Amino acid sequence: MAGMPGSDLIKTFVSERVQKRWAKAARAAAGEDLAALRRQRSQARELRTHLNELIHVADERLALPAIGSTQFRRPQGSDWGWRPALWRGPLPVPGLSSVQNKSQLGEEVTLFHDCAFSELTLRQLRNTREADLAPYGLRMDVFKFDGSFLSLVIDLPPEAVQGLKRRHLLRMDTIVEMEKPLEIFARLNIKHGPNTEQIVRELPLHEEEIMVEFDLAYTKLNEKRVEKAWLDLIFEGPEMNQVVLRDLTFSRRPRAEL
């Protein structure tokens, strides 16, 4: 019957009849025969399962921004750009509690700390604000913190170091929300042969656009032996705080020739 004239009208009529039936049953539930009420409860629970599933899928598909989006602003002349999978689409395991050292959320994000007793949680959340470009965000809740360091490590893909030169600028953009102020540092690590170059920048959390750039000209990078790169987000004084990373993107561009 799908596509036939009047099919939508019939579907609407049936839907209204079903709604009226359950509305009537709900009003009469207080005085209903127990055997009949038991049957209705079973039917209602089965119906609720299907409705909840439909609502969940609809919310995911209709919410902004679209799942899988790789759209973000890149500097002019960029030859590579990337948003990690955690900020692009749903993870099989969306969250962790009492997070232990070296726990992973997805394949690219790892949490490091030295707490004797972990009161840390990580959870992927859906971005629904129209201003957000990333489909998902990451929320980190820190309660009691008895460690000396807390860092979130993001492994950059192989494409990030393909053709990487000392004349490159590597940029990280993020959107951060916090319950109370704290300091966050970004440390870029590039492994080349037996050595690892490190560049540290403090995130300008007081600015509207939170961005840091790493200029490889000031490193001793051996361009012929570059193997991999990763970035540490280091949180200073994180106790009793909630930090939400609404977006996290990377790009690189060659410095203009003089």
C-alpha cells in the first residue's frame, strides 16, 4: 500500500486510533480488572521498547551536527586536517568510570594518571548545539584527585607525519567548557628514529578561539626518520572539576617561504 493514494491518510487514522486506545486504557487503569491490567502492562512495555528505540535513533539522526562530520575551519594553505573519531561518531563503549591509568576510550584517546584510587570518569556525549561543528564531545569528571599528573593522549594518524617537514606549522583547535578555571597544556610529541621532539604550549582558555600552533622550525626534527606523532593534553589542578571538550581538530600547513 506504500505510495498508493490515501495511504498516508490511512496511516494517520490508524495512529490516532492506537493513541486513543492507550489514552483510554491509561485513564481506566486505576479501576481495571487485575488480569486485564497485567496483559495491558505487558503490551505497553513491549510497545515502549519499540518507541524508545525509534526515539533514540531519531534523536541521533536529527540532532545537529550530522554524525560523521569532518567539517571544520582550516587555515588557508593547509595540506592536512583531521578530527579524531571520538568527536566524529558514536563509540561502541561510550564511557568509563573509575578510569584506570592507560585506559582507552576509542582507538585514539588514552587517559594517563598516577592516582592510587581513581575517581575519574570519561564519557562521550552528543553535541546538539547549532554552533557545534563536531557531532560528539568528550566529558571528563574529576572528583577527588590524589595523583601528580593527569593527561589525555591523542594518537595522530599516519597521514599527520607523511611528508612532514621542519617548515610545517601544526595547529590544534578545540572548544573547552569547565566548571571552574584550570590550566591545560598541549604537548606535541614527534618520534623520529631513537629521538622524540616535544613542543609544549599552554591553551589560551581566556580567549574566544582556543588554538595553539607548533612551529617545527625550532626543533631538531630528522625529516627522513619521522615515525609517528601524538599529543598530550595535560590538566593542572583538575580536582573537583568537569571538563568538556566539545571539539578537537588538527591541521598543518607549510610556513610561507621568505
